[in-house]
Amino acid sequence: MNVYLKCIEANCQKVLPSNTKSYVCPQCGGLLDVLYDFQLGDPEEIKRVFQQRRLSNDPLDLSGVWRYRELIPFCPDPTKVVSMQEGNTPIYEAPRCADYSGLKRLYLKHQGLNPTGSFKDNGMTAGVTQALLMSSKIVACASTGNTSASMAAYAARANLKAVIFIPDQQIAFGKLSQSLDYGGLTLQIQGDFDEAMKMVKEITEETDVYLLNSINPFRLEGQKTIIVEMLAQRGWQVPDRVVVPGGNLGNSSSFGKAIKELYDLGFIHKMPMVTIIQAARANPLYRTLIYQSPRLIPVEAHTLATAIKIGNPVSWKKAVRAMDWTRGWCDVVSEQEIADAKAIIGRDGIGCEPASATTVAGIKKLVQTKEIDRDEDVVAVLTGNLLKDPDYTINYHQDSLFEMASYKNELIERKDKIQSTYSNAPIKVEPKKSQILKLLGL
Ligand code: F0G
């Protein structure tokens, strides 16, 4: 199998060997794709092979990423694969979310049920495997917390050193605790995610340290399988639309590539629209599209959904490409809309971290504006687990969630309080049976 890297810029298209330690095109600075000369044969036969692997106990087949290895065939040596049985995440029907957003039916694919609690594991199994193929000893990333948790875990499994750049005081505690426990060297950069990203890019360009942010195209190969697994779980019934939160825009980029490849290879005969939802004050992609700018319009990002508090997303051109390929679009939702949607996802017994709730909030908005039809078949991808950011959830339910804005790295409390529309606060009660029975109305 011929595997190579190719610059995505139409006027460049430089081709490089797959083992080049370069995350962008050395000629023009463009983003790179991992490409293959696919020779797969009959897609229906391969779908059957994927299905049969569900009965197998082979470690590769047990992974919800490597089960689909024909579609990410960059690793010639299966013994190099670093897997924690990632993927394998459920699709839930979510009736309360459907009702809330005005759809007849809504499905949530919960990537938060991965080994480290986010979709990053789908990408990290691929990225760390490539790090081994490149004989790297140290891996690094900038992160709002989930990439770092995932990288630290997979690096530990592969016996690699993990170096993590996180924005000081701006990541959820659940995520920070993970990277510490998994043994990652954790550097709290006094700045925001975009500054942490700039530092790690410089350091990985100048040293042998291998970069595992989503600018690394091998990570995106792993994340493609979120779409493949979703389609396989639906018996290859293609939904009308896939909705995903937008931060650094790696996930939406990989969804676009997966959909386009599956379509070109004849696995599917229509493309679901990739719909990206950003937080209203962390909206560089949305702004760029609205102003029809040929260059990204970066912003100073503010949102309580810290996972997507990103103002200068590296993969934005691939995300635009994903929307172009699939006739998708991008929209924004407010902090209030995110908080309420998250509570409704919780009420469905599913739950997620704040960034993931942009999806249901965005669907509600787009149904109201008639962009989405009530009958549409929609799958929203929940990206992170409820337990990642318990502070947010508790503050919401105790009616004490405030928008905090960080200006020039100082935290300033703003007065904009989030209304706890769907709060479910704990009740303090004395240990007296009569009082408890009274509370229960019994
Ligand atoms: N949802 C969650 C839970 C995330 O952690 C992230 C990104 C996103 C959505 C956005 O995904 O960047 O592919 O557009 N988190 C990164 C991190 C940036 O460092 O953990 P994206």
C-alpha cells in the first residue's frame, strides 16, 4: 500500500513520504493529508468483514478504530499499534433532546465513552502508533485538556515520554487530573490555548519531539473512524446531517475526509452535511465564513466550554473543505444555550461536557431558523464525558454559573449570570425519616 502526505493547497499539492517529520507543507506552509492508493475491491464485502470482526477477540478487531483498518492503512506493522480498545462508542436515541430541539428524532453518538473520556482517543491511537513508526521517544501537544489526557494515556501505554502544554487555570480539573495520573510532564503555560499551541509548534519544529495535536494528519486518520463506526452501527444508512462542536477543528476536518473517501470508494452514495457549532465568543470559523475571508479571522476566545476556548484553530482550512464537500455549514450558540442544552442531554440520562452540548443547542437554533427540517435524520457527536468538568455542572444546578471572561490572562468576574433554567439542585435535609418522607410527598 502506497502511503504518502500531500499538501491540501490547490496551487501547491506537494507530495512527501509518509515518514516525513513535518506537520505542514515545507514548500507553502499548507496543511497535509495522509493519502493512500486504495485498492479495496467491493465495498459490500469489506462492510461484511468489518461486521464479522465484531465477533473476534483479536486486539485490532476489538478497537473501534483498527477494526476499520482498510480505511486507515498507514501502519504496515500491526505489532506497533497502540490501542486501548478505543471507539466502540454507542449511538443513543435522545427523545428529550429531540423534543427540546424540535426534531422528530435525534441520535447522539457519545465519544465521551472512550477510554479517557473523549473522542481524542480515536485520534491518539493513530497518532501514537505513527510516533512509534517514526521511532520518536517524546510526544507533545498543546491542549485544553482532552488531547493532553488522551496523549498522556497512550504515551504511557507505549512507554513514550509525554510533554503537555496547557493554558494555566483554564482547563477543567477532571482533565488535568488525568494527565497528572497518566504521568505526563504537564507545563502550565501562562497564557491561553493559542499561546500554548504556538510554543509547542516551535519546540516540535526545532527538536525531535513529535507533535500530536490535530495538525498532525495521522491523528485525523484515527478520528475518521468515528464516522465509519457510526455508519456501520446504522447498517450504513447515511444520516442527513452530522453535527459536531468546533474548536481547533480537527474533528470536523476528519469527518469531512472520512465522508469524502467513503463516498469516492463507493461505501456510501450520499454525503451527510457536516454542521459545525462554535461558542458565540470563540467563533473564528464562523466569522471567517460570514465575512467570506480568504484568511482566518482569529479572535480572543471566551467561553465556559473550555474545551473549545480556541481563537486561532490550526485546521480551519480542512474544516472549510469538509463543509464544501458535504454542503455543510457553521453556526454559533450562546453560553446560555450551551448550558441549557447540556442540562437536557443530562435529562436524557446521557450527559456530556459543556463543549459537546453546542451540538444540541445548535440543532435547536437551526430548527428554529428552518435551516434544519423537523424530519431530518440527524446525528450529533458528543465529544466529551460529563465527568470531565463537574464544576460547571454543579454550578449550573446550584444556580451559580457565571460567564467569566479572561482579559489579558487575568480572570475578571462578569455579572452575566447563566440562568439555571433546568436546574436540579441538591436539597439539604436533616437525617429524619419524617422530614424525608414529607419531601418525597409520601
Ligand atoms: N469537544 C471537546 C470535548 C474537546 O475536547 C474539543 C477539543 C472539541 C470538542 C473541539 O474539537 O478541536 O477537533 O474542533 N479539544 C482540544 C483539546 C482542543 O486540547 O483537548 P476540535
